[in-house]
Amino acid sequence: MAAPKEKPVVVATAFGAPGHTQGLILMSAHLVKKGFQVYLITSADSKAAIEKTGARFAENPWQWERVFATGPPKHDSMWVMKHIFGDSTPHAHRVLKETLEQIRREQPSREVVILHESLSGCLGPFEFGAPLPEGYSSLPKVINFHTSVCLANHDSIPPFGPGLPYDPTPENLALWRSIRDASAPAIAGVTEHYNNLYKSLGATRPMEGSFFDALMSFGDVTILATSPSLEYPISSPNLKLRFIGGLPLRPLDPAFVYPSWWPTITANAALPAGSPDKKRAVFVTQGTAHRQYDELLIPTINALAARTDLIVVVTLGLRGAELDIPIPANTIVVDYFPYDAVLPYTDVFVSNAGYGGFMHGVMNGVPMVLAGTIADKGEVCARAEWAGVAVNLRAQKPSEEAIRAGVDKVLGDEGFKKRAVELQRENQGLDALAQVERIIGELVGGL
């Protein structure tokens, strides 16, 4: 019997913000358990978590928070694409090249697969002709992992950005085309910025089309950690694109100590459904990156303050953070709390529509009330509404009245919970981590 084929080394790369890194840490942990040697390139903030999985950490020194903090006060998404993500490219590309060369020196015959988070900045120069790392006659096979909604630029779906609802009437199709035409110069500016960066790193040809199209087509396969029911149908889809389903819930750290108020949640959940003492649980977060508490978190606390039928749990998304406002009797405020600890006990998840948080809601089968318009948040809200799992408040800073109405709508319509459970099962059934392993096997001709 022939000996089993040696598994390839996996070199994973991620932009250094939590929403871009956490999924790859989970994938890396799975692959290490399955016998793969894994490197993960990202910021030093994630070093301990990465090494805990058994993967090897390689640091990308790009300090995006410092750049963001010193940027223009009213920066737009195109500025972010250029100067937060784009300008990370020289650092990220260098570290990927050095890591690949180190692997080749240490293991000359070992096959390598790159697991590339789409905005990590590492891969683009190679895609457009930059010199290969020493010891390689061709670029290793690449799985491109996109951590948000699909950025496909196609006439059959709304343009990315405004969070427009999916309603492909002839009038809307014409509107979508006009919006794309109007935004084309700004997108061309982003593409030119990346082309200049890539050229400075040795790229020999410019990308054709827009950077956003390229982003969804890097490498050999592009994976989205979601299910088809959470994305708009595209009339001519990208053939590289695969839906692998939402990433599974992360097990809680065995050392995690529940706070003193936690029995309030579990005891309430244990009450029978018809008990007059049983309250509905609302979990509220402003996310971990855009923590402007006056936009959603504080208005939600105020909107639900008088509700004796609710327990409201609020997380501030940052260890040591505090909220300097009066806290109502029905509300618990905590600086940082694992989503997957509280969501199984939650009836409504109120969130600012970060994609990672949204998918935590999906994977826990919890209906949502979402508010957000910046970055990809308007698009997350629109898709969640279209999929029937959320109320979309269509605002970055919704009114207390709108929040209260949204929560009441979810609590009063059993269809939201039913749909949430359907989407949870659909995503669980796709088995995301097994699919990642399977795709690696396809790219290297079997494992």
C-alpha cells in the first residue's frame, strides 16, 4: 500500500483587524488538528491566539490603527480602501515572500497552499507579475477568503455601498447602472492606487477592470463563509466563488469565568415558556471596531429602559471600557463578553451590522435588528432583511422609536425566529471547516 501523501504547508494571511483575522485563526486551528503545518501572517495582536492553535505566527508590522487615527476626520470608504488596506501592501507582501522563502529553504520539496484573506494585501503583486519568491517556479495554489458580503460588480444586483434592497425591476436595474456609472471615477482611483503600489513591488501588468472585481477573483478559488441564501442571486456568477457556510461557533475558553450576573440569564431561560416571570432576552453590541456608543448602543438602552418584560445585555466590545450613563434596572452592561456565550439565550440580537457579528447571529439561530450604513454595514443590513432574518433600521444612528419598533417587530413575528433557525441549519450543513480542507485537497490533487 502506498504511503499517504504528505499534506501541504498552509500559509494563511490576514489583515490585522479582528474581523479579518478571527476566521483564519479558526481555520488554522482546524487544519493543525488535521495534521497540517500552518503559518499565519497578521498583526502582533493575534500572536498569542495563533500560537495557541499550534500554528506558527509571522508578523505583518502594518499599524493600521495609527494610520486610521491620523487620517482625515471625514474619510470615506475609498480613502479606507487606499490608505488602510492598500498601503499595507508593501509590508504584507514582503512578509509573505519571506515566509514562502523560509519554507522552501527548510522543506525544499514540500508543497505549499496559500490561504489568503482577500484584503490582507499580500498576494496582489504576485497576481500581476511581481517576481516570485526564491525557490518557486510558480506561485503556490491560492484559496482566497473574503470576510464580508460578495463584492461582485454585476448589473443584476445592487451596487455595493448604498445598501439598496434587492428588487430587480426594470426601473431599479436602470438606477443601479446609473449609480455604478457615477461611482466609476472613484473606483478607478482606488484601482490606480493599487496598480501603482503593485508596480512599485515589481508587478509587470496592471489589473484589468476594478480592484473590487480583482478582490473576488484572486487565486484559484474564492470562498465566502456564508450560505447562498444570504447573498443576492447573480445572473452570471463568478465561477471561482464557493459558499462554504458560516464558520462554526468557537468553543469557550475553559478558563472563562462567568460574571456574577450570569445566573440571571440561565435561570430566566430555564423558566417554562408560559411562565409569567419569564422575560425575553435582548443582546446589544456596537461591535469591536466602530465603538461609537451614541449611535446604537445608548439609544437601544434608552429605548428599552422601561420594558419590564425584557432582560437587556449590553457588551461594549473592549476590555476595560465603561459607559458613563445611568443604567436601567432591566439592563446589564459588560465591557467584553463572548457572543457565543450569550446568543444561545437571546431572543433578539441588536447589532451595528458588522459581518462577523451578523454571522454569529446566523450560526446561533437568532433573529436580529440591524443598524449601520458605513463600510459594508448597509449591505449586511440589506441582505439580512432580504433573507428574512432581521429588521433593517436603515440608519447609522437610528432613533429610539425605530429601535423599539424593530425589537417589537421581531418579538411579535415568529417568522423571524423560524427563518433564523432555517439559515442556521443551512450554514451548519455546509460544514465550513471540512470544506476548506476539501478544497485544499482539490488544489493539490488529493491528500
